[in-house]
Amino acid sequence: MNLATIAELVDSMVQAEGMSQNLLPFTSLYRVTEPQPLTPLVYDPSIYFVVQGEKEAWLREQRFVYNEFQYLVLTVPLPLRCRVFNAQPAKPFLAIRLDIDLTILAELVNQLPAHSMQADQSDSGIFVSESNEALAGSIHRLISTAQQPEQAAVLAPMYYREILFHLLQGTQAHLLRNFVTQDRHNNRIAQVVHYIHRHYNHALKVEELADIAAMSPSTFHEHFKNVTHLSPLQYVKNIRLHHAKHQIFIEQLPVNEAAFNVGYESPSQFSREYKRLFGLSPVQHLRQSVI
């Protein structure tokens, strides 16, 4: 499958700048016509297929670059800094994001022949892999159904499973398997990460999170950092700040109310940590947004 064909299809479907959702289940399409600055974001478990252009994601000090010959996988929600750096109006950046349904992924893992399991070590929750013709063909079939609504309800879920199947045949398939295989370290850490996202506004302690993972606090801290590249408390803080930003700018709540909602007791501490992550204090950020 020629990637240019997929790029032409996506280009014809997305005219507006940014992200288009609701065209297909699990699927979002992206179009960007100019380079962007590095922006802090939290990405949910997903697969990003670039069909035209190039993008980078930073997790702490580690840089991941992916283009039309590669795809990016996130197996847990991760706070990243991302930017498109290869895009122009005549040749925009075009990408497809597929949310990872962990239930479907686990079903496929159980249906496939058993693989010999590698040593149970915790792996990073983000990686870049090389694409191939079979995977590109499945992506093209999935995206094509968006233009045929009468077929999308039946065929899109089949093609989505087909894409996950090809990912489970790739060179880094073991990384995906480990996150949905019960009692593997990655699976335990993933359960804790999802717990954090449900309870980020509570007073979370490392000992409590370690109990959920059925690990000692020191072992839990080590494996958690291997997966997320952050300590547990750094991760919780980052997620709180992103939720607060959403409440301030999308829900339009007062700054102090948003800070309290996500678990901060000190407005000044919230302002300092917000500025450290986003480059501006909440008040400065609000002023900039109305200029």
C-alpha cells in the first residue's frame, strides 16, 4: 500500500486545522499546516500513524521522532511535550490516532499462539516502531470505511482488530503483550496509572499505590519510573496540573477553584508548579489567551 494514497485520503477527509474526531470508532485524524512549538500534553493509550510529515515527542529528556515510515505507541497515559516540525500549507502534517482498547488487545493476545515470555522486567510505556505494507493496508481499509457509513459500523471494528493483530506481530509486540498480561510488572503498573487517573484529586501515597501493584514501595518506585519515566509523585503532580489547566480553559473555572478541585491546598504552590510545567503562571496564561 502506497502511503501517499493514505495521505491523499486523510487530506480529503480533514480540511480544518487540528484534530477531527467521531469519523470512526477509536479513531482521530490530524491536519497541521505549520510547525508548532513544544506543547505539554497528556496522551492516552494510543497508536499514532504519521502518513505525511514528521513529529517529535519528549518524555523527560528522551526524544521520540516519528514520520510516515514509523508509528508511535503509548501503552499507558503519559505526559509528553510534543510538536510537529515538518509541515507546510502545500504539504500538511497528516496523522491517524487510534485509541488502544485494552480489552480488545487482551482478547487478541489470548487468541494468538502463546509466546515464550521474556524475563519480567518493566518496560517504557512509549516506543516507536517501523511500519510495513500489511499494517498500511489495514489502516487504509479502516480509514476508507469513513466514506461509506453503511459499511463503517460492520467493517471498521474488524479492520481495527486487524491493525492490533499486525501490531502484535511486530518487533516490539512483547511490549504490548506485557501491558495486558495479568501479573506482569507492566500490567501492574498500568493498573496503578489508571487508578491515579480516577483518583488524582485525592491524597495519594506511594505506599497505597504500591499496595495496588502488590509490590514493596521501593520495587514499585523502580518499576513505575521505568514505565512512565517519572516518580509516582511526579506523575500525580503532572496529571493534576493538566486537569487543572483543562478546568481553567475549557470549563472556565476560577484558578483557585481548579487548584482545589485537583488536590492542591496552597494556591501559591499550585501557581509555581503550573508555571514550571507550562512556562507561564495560570494568570499569565489566561492573559495570553485573550490577547
